[in-house]
Amino acid sequence: MSKKVLVTGGAGFIGHHVIDYLLRKTDWDLISLDRLDFSGTLSRLQEVVGQNKEYGSRVRIVWHDLKAEINDFTAKEIGHVDYILHLAAGSHVDRSIENPMEFVLDNVVGTANLLEYARNKVPNLEKLLYFSTDEVFGPAPEGVFYKENDRYDSGNPYSATKAGAEELCVAYENTYKMPIMITHTMNVFGIRQHPEKFIPKIIRYVLESRELTIHADKECKNAGSRHYINTEDVADAIMFLLENGKSGEKYNVVGKQETDNLELAQIIARILDKPLNYKLVDFHSSRPGHDLRYALCGEKMKEMGWVPRKELFERLQEVVSWTIKNDRWM
């Protein structure tokens, strides 16, 4: 039976990929709720919808800033929904350090307004998925991989507000018995990503023979590391959880392998068949509030039967090839 899905932040980087995936893999109707600021652009959705004429009839865009409640008029514009995917958020660590209240309003108040809408104006809601981040756990010492319910230790206002929104979701599930799930993921990459993000920046700098700054430890010997994951795998994980996830549970959505940022840049340079010019810098002095290593344990999802479909190198090849052919996104 066809579903109706509300995707908050649907014009954003991850949100538009989720919409693209659901258009391709299901017959569901989708509503994108977005305020269309600097991080969300209709150009992304236009490209996705333009791939197939039938897609246009299945996607609607409703403008709304979640700092305000979803009133009766906006709720009517949205219409009936079966699933809510809450991906809208302020997500720039540096901006959160400069202006933390902006992130409190976007991430905590915005989530509270969405939860109130879901509680009061969405009868028979089947599932609400809140999309959180690995950064709520703080830095991961070498050898540590955080599980879903480990203690939080936010290192900056961005991660603190994501953790605060998570706790609201937990509270609404406990208090009102709402069907809420939470995901943590880390360092998502893919096509149409903002050019200031690390992987698009690597591609651009390698092509232009510019020196790339890579954040490392205080001795500038070891680069920071992450479990990078592609948007297609993130969208696939969300679909898997809509079918198999349980209310009140948290799930880590993790890339297949841990990769340090220097190794990542070297891989991209090899794909481009060009030299990499780089400099390691002390991340503590250059990016206060950022952490050298984040790491999540993906065993829970693996035991349920989900892992990323492709290896990191293959996903990077796909993104690099697409970006070169569509250089307006650089």
C-alpha cells in the first residue's frame, strides 16, 4: 500500500537524497518541508524530480521554518502522512560555536515543534525517525566505538543541541507512546554536496593543484579519522529501518571502514590521477570545538541484516566521476 512521507529538510543535502531514493524504490508520495536557507536549495530537488516525469506528481514542497509551530493551515497544506523523517537541522559546527542560540532554536525548538505537530495533528502516525549524529558522543579514543546508548559527551553547541533534540524524542516516546526511532550517523558524503564540505573540497583542490589543509594531532603526525558513508547507503538504511526498526530504539548507521582524512585525500587524488599537495595542521588550535576522531559501533544494524552495499573506494569513484561531469556543483 502506498505511503505518504513527510521529509523535513528535504531540499538539503541528505534530505534530497532520501527523497530521490524513495522515488526510485517505492511508489510513495513525498512532502518536503523546508525553509530553503543557504543549506537547502530547490536545485537539488529539481534535478531529482527531472529524472522522471512521474516523480513530479509524487513530490510536494511546503515552506515552513520549524522555529515556529506547524499551525493548522500548514498542517492542512502537508495533509495526511504515515511516516515522518526529521532530517532538518543546523549542522555547521563552526557556526554553532559563533552563534549557539541559533542552533538551540533550529535543533531543539524546531524538533519540539515537529513533535507537537506529530502528537496533535498526525493521527495514526506509523513511524517518526529522528536523524541525529555521532558527535553527541564526543571524541572517541583510539579503539573505542560508541554503541547506541552510550553516554553523551557533546564537544560543541551543534552536538549538544542534537543531543537535546534526541532527549525530547525519547521523552515523547516514553510519555506519549509515540512511534519514534533515532539514528546516529557520521560524515555523510555524496553528489550535490555543499562545495565547502571536505570531500568536494578535496576534489576541487586536487584539480586546481592547491594545498589542502588536513587536521591532525598536536604533533601533526596523525590525521583525524572518520567512518565515511555515502548518501545512497544512508537512504537505504532509513528504508530498512522504516520496514524493520522498532519504536523507542536507537540505531547507528556506520560506514564499512574507518579512514583517516589524509588517506581519504590520497584515494581521491589517485582516482583523479593527480598529485596531492597537503599540509597537516594541529586541529585543536585551528578548529576548536572539533574532535580528532569519531567512531560508532555498527553491530546492531549488522545483526539486523543491514550493512552498506558498496565499499568506500567504489562510492568515492562514483562521486568523483559525477562531480567532474557536473562541475557546477563544485
